[in-house]
Amino acid sequence: MSSRFIIFPTLIIILIAVCYYGGSHAPWLKLSTCLENPEQYDGRLVTYIREPKIEKVTSDGFILKHGGGTLPVLADTTGLRANEYIGLTAIFHQEGYLEAENLVISKNRRYKIILSIIPVFLITILFLQNFKINWKNIHFEIKHA
Amino acid sequence: MPDLITHLTFSHLIIRIYELLKKRTHFSPFRTLFYLGVILPDIMTRPLYILFADTYDWTVALHTPFGAILICGIISYFIDPKIRKKAFLFLTSGTLSHFLLDAFQKQLIYNNYWLFPFSWKSVGWGIAGAGTILEWIPVWLMIILVFEITIWIIEKRKRCITIQ
């Protein structure tokens, strides 16, 4: 039997297994987890916040916009601006606010995403120029071999 | 993670130097596979969790050397068996160069799980932030341009000498 029918499914199974392991054993504490059970996670360090963004800068910090809504954050406001994406680790308080531990502004994040699309297109074109699909065997082969 | 243009320019230099050492002057289709390997860890994960942030935990394995090599293995099964091994090597080399560059980026929290699934230790040297790296794109492009022009001139001179 061709190795394609043994090794290929094996690789797929291992990949699914490691993805499952990553999802079930990830070491970071998510803000969404804390919000689901505030008493249990009071005083814990939140290390994963979904798409953190500054909604509004206040006198003692800022209003954090994240995947699940908004939340006040106590922080040094130096250099902070509304609508900036940030990297943030913070102490969770069950009263419904965060205390910034580490905060960095994700400078140029939007540009980074937009610019990253260009290489994907270039490589796709390059690949299609150099490889052709063999429908009979369902594989790619070099065009001018 | 740095942007994909930075990844591509950095990896382009690596593959070109490799080709020069191997005395290959013409474009090899395998270089395309190397480039594909370079962008693979990001294109397998970033679009998913930019659009659906809740998938982050489940896709994190794909942005690790172990997960990415598995994907390279899977992709290489869709490549002509005559060149499959070589294709796998080029895809994997590209992928590893991706992780090498990622390690230079400053991380606030975890990101570079080189030892996954055996350890969640994040590896890296944290030299520059992603935003700062982005500002260096013109410099990278200039380096590539100067590099390619220099190679082109040297090759042209070599050909002239051979003809004479």
C-alpha cells in the first residue's frame, strides 16, 4: 500500500491531537474565563485578552475594548491613545476592572496585517507559475520538468 | 511575529546565499516551496484568529515548529513523489527560518513555543517590537535590491569572461 494512505492520515491524526492538546492545555489565563467566574479568578494575572484595544483614555487608566465587551483598566496613561491596539497583561479584580501589569502599544498593527497580504499573493502567483496540478494523481508537479 | 514582508525578505537572503554556495544561478521551483514554508505558520493561524479570536488556543500548535513540520509533511503529500522529499526539506527549511526570525521579536506574553508539545517555554531574544520591525521594511527591500544587483553584475562578468 502506498505510504500516502498510511503516513498521510497518521500526520493528520497527530496534527489534530496536538491542536487539541494546545487548546486544552494552554497555560495562559484568558479574560473571558475570569469574567465567567469573577470570584474564582480575583487577583489572578490575565495573560490572554482577545483583540485588546483602547476605547477611551480616562484619568486613571483607560477603557479596554476586547472581544467580549469593555472593561476599565487602571494604568499609567502616558503615551496612550484611543483606538490603539495593545498588548496587555493585567491583574483581574472581581469588582469588574483590571490593573495593568505590562502594557505595550501594538504599533502599526493594522499596516502589519495589510502588508502581510502582499507576500501571500506573490507566493501564490509564483507557485502557480512553477507548479501544475496533476488531477490523475492529485498532486502538484514542476511545470517545466 | 514580524510581518510577512520582513519574513520573506529575510528568508530570501538565506535561500539566495544557499543557492550561491551551491553554485546555482537559475531560479529553482523549490525556492517557491521555501517561500511557502516561510509564510506557512502565519497563514495557517493568523487569518483564523484575527477573524475568530476564540480559535487562538486551538490553532496555537500550528504556529510551533512541531505543528508546522507536520503541516509541511501533509503538504508534501500533495507534491509529485519524485520530488516529495526535497519539497518537504525546502518547505521545512522555510518554516524554520520563520521561527528563527520570530524569536527576535519582543514578546509581552508567550509566543515562541519551540519545544511544544513537550514544554510551553517561550524561546526568544526579544530584540525589537513588531511595530518597529515593520518600519524597517524599506531597509530590507534595499538590502535585497543591492544584493540582487551585485549578484547580477558578478554573474554577467563571469559570462563575459567565459565567452572571451
